[in-house]
Amino acid sequence: MKKNRLAFILILVMIGFAAILVWQNRSKTTLSNKETAFAVRDTASITKIFIADLDTADVLLERTPQGWIANKEYKAHNRKVELLLETMMKLRVRSPVSVASHDNVVKRMAGISVKVEIYQMVPRINLFNRIKLFPREKLTTVYYVGDATKDNMGTFMLMEGASNAYIVYIVGFRGFVASRYSPLLDNWRDYTVFRKRLADIKSVRVEFNQEPEQSFTIETIDRLNYQITRLKDGSVLPGFDTLRALNFLTSFSDLRFEALLRNQLQPERIDSIVNSPFLHRITLIDNSSDTTQLTTFEKRLEFDHLAVDDFMEIPVDVDRLYGLTNNKRDFVLLQYFVFDKVLRPLRYFEEGSTDDALYY
């Protein structure tokens, strides 16, 4: 009994001693790094990133099982989020801001900086960084991102609650990182219009407003058979080029718009365009009965610096067109180069068609 009691006491003493060492090490690390701990080594543990400017712009990026989302509503652009995570991991402190310029830098940051909040899954109990128990989401890092240094090789940053600002950079990267912390929602939106595999498509309806006789619906009958129907009279196309039909349907695997325009054009201008006669309307229904629709409109060339006669017709832009998508919430800019392959008229699918030169 005495031996067991002595062993038990020794174990308690050792655990207590180890705990003191861990606490002291953490305390020293915290004290020395609290103002410069901008980098997040374990970006896989990040669950949310909140970025806000000093006006009204802010964006919340959240990790979900389906991928990153922005402001709880829109799918986020994966490559942009990955670039931000990579930036957060690779941040390094070049130097503290000099005493002579420190006050001016901080004052400037007070007017133009962007606030960044980082949330991570962290354990409530962490023994020697080996045993981690009871994970929870926690706000772990808050800092402010200012503008670039004069040489454009560093960015001013200030940790919340810190007394000193620092110049931060990325090793091997020539430039500054402030632009990667955008508080604008549109800069984080995914630009996808259609992303459906061939096996997931139930039907595609294409309407040509200026050529209604060329409008059609193509439906999947089974894995290897399809049917094309004329919308004008409801008749089924008796024979069609199967390879062209497959190429058409597989083109919906990844189609993206070029830019969001809701904040770039006046609302009156957008209303005028969407209330004008449309060019095309594409409606895709998948096997889950989810519907995605895109309506396109003519885009006229812009003359910013030329005096155009009121009686002269402004030429049509042959490279781009406007689009309305995402349940009519997003007014976007499209490229014909990207969408031409799904803007095929009915005659394109007819057997013996020679319209290749026109539509490729």
C-alpha cells in the first residue's frame, strides 16, 4: 500500500511539474508573439473568416461540407478562398513600423484598414499538442490590414489590442497582400452559371426570341437515348446528330460569367436592359428537378469618349452579351466565346447540317 501511495504521489508531482512547464512555455510564447502572430499555420482548422471595412462592406466566408459559402447565401469562389488561406499561412513579419512613422501609419490605418476575424476549431484540452479533446469553434485571431509600403513589397498590419504595427510580407512574393482581403461580397462570389454533369441533366430548353422556329428542348430518355422537340409546334425531331447532342449537353459541365454588373451599372440602366426583348433563354432541369435559368440580352458597344450622333445606331458588341441568372437576382456579363456552344439553334442538330463554320 505504501509503495502504491508513493508511486501515486510521484505521478501527481510529475504531472504538476509538466503542467507548470507547459504553462510557462505557453505564457512566454504568448507574450512574445501576441503582437506578431498574424500567420495561421493550421488553415485546415479555419471555419469562418469575417472581413469588413470601416464603411458598410463586409463578407463572411464559412466552411461547409459542400464547400465555402459567402454571407450564408452564395457559393464562394474556391480558388480565391484558397489563395486567402495560403496567404494567411505564409504571412511573415518583416519588421516593426519605425518609431518615426508609426503614429502616421496607425492614424492612416484607422481610416482605411480592413478588419479580419479568424475562427478556428480548437480543443478545450490540449496536452503537449498530442492529445486534443473537446473541439469547439473559437475566435482566435483579429487583426487590421492597412495599405502597402512605399516599395510595394510589404503591407502594414496591426493586431487587435497591440501597441505596435508591423510590416508583413510573404517570402518569395513580390507585391503586397492587402488586395487579398477584400470586404466586397462580389469579389468572393463563384461565377458559375451552369455546372452539371451529363448524367445529371434531365432536360435543356433553349429559346431564341428572334428565331422562335429554332427553339427546342432536348430531353434525356435514358442513359444513351435523347429526344429533341421543336418548341414551335411540339413535334419531335425524327433524326438528329447524336454526337452533336452529346457535345451540347456536356458543355454544361462548367460555364461561368465574366463579371457581376449590379454594382457597375446604374439600376435604371439594368432595368432598361432586362425589360428589353431577350436574345436567348436557357432552362436546365436536373434529375433532382432543380432548375437553372439564364436569359441573355443584347449588349451595345460603349463609347465613353466619343460623341455619338443621336441618329447613329450604336453597333452591337459581337464578343459579349448581358445575362440574368440566379433566379433573376444577378445581372452579369457573358462572353460569346464561352456560351456559344450552348446557344445552338435547332438546325445545328439536324442530320447532314453544314452549319459547323457558323457555330464553331
